[in-house]
Amino acid sequence: GTKLKSVLSSFSQVPRELKPLPSDRHSLDDSCVRLNTNENPFPMPEVVMQSAIAALEQQYLYPEHDNIGLREAAADAYGLTKDQVIAGNGSSELLGLIYRAFLAPGDRVAMLSPGFSFNRKLAMLQGAQFLEIECGQSGVLPVEELLSGPAEGAKFILLANPNNPTGTFVSVAEIERLAAQSDRLIVLDEAYVDFAPDNGLRLIDHYPNILVLRTFSKSYAAAGIRIGFGFGHPEIIGRLRNIQNVFNMNVIGQAVGVSILAHRDAYEENHRHIKQERERVSFALSQLGFSVTPSHANFLLARVPAGQDGRWWQKAMKRRKVLVAAFSESFLKKHIRVSIGTREQMDILLSEASEILGKPK
Ligand code: PMP
């Protein structure tokens, strides 16, 4: 009893409110249609698969400790130098590094709200104050609010573009306006940008206060392999790399990342499919009485038809083996978020939703 108490009381840096995410065991033969975490069911191109298999032969070696091969490949692909690139075990690893590097207890960080909720947890871990700046679903950047008032002292500003969970997209010109007026770091999380009409990568050459994050979890359908990138000014990238764990990525992640970069054109058809399917499903859901936010990502945020809330819909769909996301935030209580998958998966979503509503299929 007293030993355990003594050890637990030494967890001074771990806030008691922090709870682990509920576990979501799944196996490859899982019969559920998983539309709750914005994955992309596009099968790995054969050539990328071969790179993963070849990497297995190096399993007895440590991976490159600094991901040099992958960083060089990314620099080549995106027209940068390797010093402008950091590679992460998913972009969430890089988000974690940014919070650790920039925030001491009591510091402030500002995020557009609604936003990617993992950020709230990272801020809490640092003992930092997490400011959520209302942006709603308008897709208009509240530049003045991000720069004055409570957000004025924020150590950095986080914006995802397209945003999660809304799918809204703000123009690169708006982001440039924010970067030009601010001396603070702007973390531009472009996890979903390959489904959008433009991207902000070119801004890093003019604004050292912009750090762009990308991931291969969504548009490159590799969420299980864990590949993410940060692109920014060499000095900022260098500082982040200094606090990164050595061997943060494994040999398979490094090899698959290099191979995806070399075969990006193999994914273009998938991106076209997702954008088309997004519009079809958006229309079909609105025919069923959902109110759908126009999306530039691989998911849709939909306000459910009157009468029930998002959690009710999440449970009703789960009983029918379709997983969708629902939210605790009060202003999203009436919403669900559904990822865009294959045509077949989307047809299942639509037919189950219409059955729940008692409408003929
Ligand atoms: N940023 C945003 C906005 C996301 O939605 C996600 C995934 N849900 C991530 C970052 C993290 O992605 P990953 O760690 O798989 O790269």
C-alpha cells in the first residue's frame, strides 16, 4: 500500500484528469465498417508492398537513427533541403515534440476550435493552458482573435487545414496574412491537404514562423505504418530533431515512406475517388435529413436529423457494425463524423442510416 502510494505520488508531471482512450481492438477479419478514424482503405500498391518486405531483411539492424534516407527523399519530392525536414513515427509524434519543445507549465497555446482533440491532451501533459479560438464551421480564419486578447501570449498557434473534425479549408492567403502579422510559431497541420484544392508548403520559404505537418496516414493510406513529416526553417527543425528519440521510426516505416514518395502518382486515382465519393455521400446524407458541412478532407461532419444526438447515432450505427465518430463538445453533440472509404462501404453507411430513419432503401 505505502510503496504504491509513494510511487504514484511521484507522477508529478502526469495530470490525474488524463484518461487513456478507450481501447479499440480490431483484427483483419473484423466485419465492422470502420469510418470513425479517417483511415483510407486503399490497398498498398504492389511496389510499396515489396519495399516493406525488403525492409524486413534488415530487421536485425537498427534503423537510420535520424531518418536521413527518408528525409532526403521527402526533401527531393517536395523541393526542400533535408535540413528543412523532420520525420516522425506518425505526425502525432511530431506534435508531441512541438508541445514539449515550446511549452513550460503555465504557458499558453491556441488552437482553432473545433479542432483535433489530441492537442488538448498534449497541452495538459505540459501543464499548459489550452485556448480554443472559436472558428465554427465557417472556414474563415479569425486572424485578429488569434493575435490579440487571451491568445496574444500563446507560444504557438495550431491550425489544421483542412480542419478536423469540420473538414473546412481556409485559403493559403488567409494563413499567410496570419503568419505575416505574427511573430509566433504557426503549426500548420496539413494531415488532410491532399484532398484539398491548395496547400501552404510554399509559405515556409518566406515565413520562418510556419511549421507544416504532413502525414501518410490519410492520403497515402498508411496509418498503421506510422509516417509523418514536419517541414520548416532549418533552425526550428534542428531544435526539434535535437529532442527527438533516436530510432523513432523503424526500418519498415522508413522504407515504405521512401517508396510512397517515389510512387505518389499511384495514389492520385484514390484521391480522385475520395473527393468524388465525398460529394456523392454528402448529397445522399443531406437527402436523408443530415446537414453536412462542405468538406475538403476524407471525411464528412454531419449534423444528425432532429430528434436524436450524435452519440445515439454512433450507438445505433455500431449495432449495425458501422463505426462513426461522435463528440463530447457541447456544440458538436448533434454531429457525427464519417470517413470516406470505398464505394461499397459508403453504400452500407447510407443504407443503414436510411433503415435507422425508417426510410425505404
Ligand atoms: N493531425 C490531424 C488533424 C489529424 O486528424 C490526425 C489523425 N487523426 C493527426 C494529425 C495524426 O495523424 P498521424 O499521427 O497518424 O500522422
